[in-house]
Amino acid sequence: MISTFETYLEILNTESVTKPLNVDTFLSIWGTSANSLYAAGSGGMIIHYDGNKWTDFMSPIKEDLHGIWGSQDNDIYVCTSFGQVYHYDGTNWSELKTNAYEHLNCIWGGSVSSLFAAGDKGQLIKYNGSSFTTIDTGVEKNLYAMWGMSANNFYIVGEAGTILHYSNNQWSRLTPGISNNLHGIWGVSDTDIYIVGDQGTLLHYDGNTFTQMANTGTSDLNSIWGTAANNIYAVGSHTV
């Protein structure tokens, strides 16, 4: 577990001190390794980090991208503020027709045949490789980020401190003790989970207890991803 936010910023990446490209807000981050990271954000912007520098990924999408996830570099999915999901196959982008009725804020997969996207008013949809179905989460709060160990064991965070856990075919609601909007979640295991949110919120969950980690910054953090507990990346307003 990382003990302080200052240490966390050291671990994040050295590019965090400079704005890599001219984009207002990065909303989501995902990667296949520390040498292949993708950050997505406003106006359809996607940038790629190769371990040395950030470059424009040249996305043809114009809508704000709220979520990005993939199984590998030639199998990437993004979701938009208009309820759209796009897929990149290593060469081309294509739109997947969804049944979303609200904004989609995040996307994550337990596998390529169990892809989930969550959004406003508790909306959660699942893609099985050919079509989307709606899943009842039992909440009306906006949902902003997902992460999990498998399609049968995952977490969703959202508005006003909302944290949901799906396991053994049932939902449970966790109580982090804060009311800030939570925008990002990533973990190493069920006992080592990191959550970010508004006003620089940074939480750690050990499977039983939430701990608010020290943070000298107050900028909103929108997404978090890592390769290990000592190699974590985050994005936010004007920040990678």
C-alpha cells in the first residue's frame, strides 16, 4: 500500500509535471503495461504513452470519452457521454450499438465476452460479444468507474461516495465514510484497492476498511490504473 500522496505522485509517472497535449480534461486511463498507456478525454482525445513520451492516438471520435478499457493494444473499447461504445481492432474504429438510455461514464471487462459499461442514474449494461443487455444495480446514483477481478467479482464507484460490489451473483453497498463523487477505481486484489475522486480524494480499501490517504493537492482526479501497487497512474483536470 502506498502511504502518502506525495509518494503516489512520484510513482505515478514523470510526465505528470508537464501537460502532454492540449486537452482540457482527461477522463479515463488504461494500459497493457507501463510502456503502453492510453488516456482518453474531452473532444474524443486519446493519447498513448510508450514509456518515453505521450503522442496523439489520432482518434476519429468527436464526443467526450469517459471510459477506456481493452484486453490488448489491438482490442480497445471506449464509451461516450452520448451512450455510445466504440471498438478499436488495431486498425479501425467501429461503433457498437448499445441500449444505453443515459450517459455512459466508464467501461470495463471481465473478458472480451463480458464487457460492462456504467453511467448515469445507476445504469449498467453488459456486452456478450454480440449484443448489450441491461443489469439492475438497485441504485439511482450516477456511476463513474468500474474495476474487478472477474465478471463475477467487480466494484463500481460513483456519485456521493457510492461504492457497489458485485460478488456471488448479488450486490452489496460499501460505505467509505465520505460523500465526495468517486471517479476512478483500480486494484491489485480485493484487499488492495485504490479509489480517486473530487477534490483530490484518494482512498485505499483493504477488504474491510477504507483509509483516506494523505494528499496535498485538491485537483479532481478522474481515473486510476496501474500495473502493480508500486506503479500506479492517474488522470484528472489538466493532469496525467
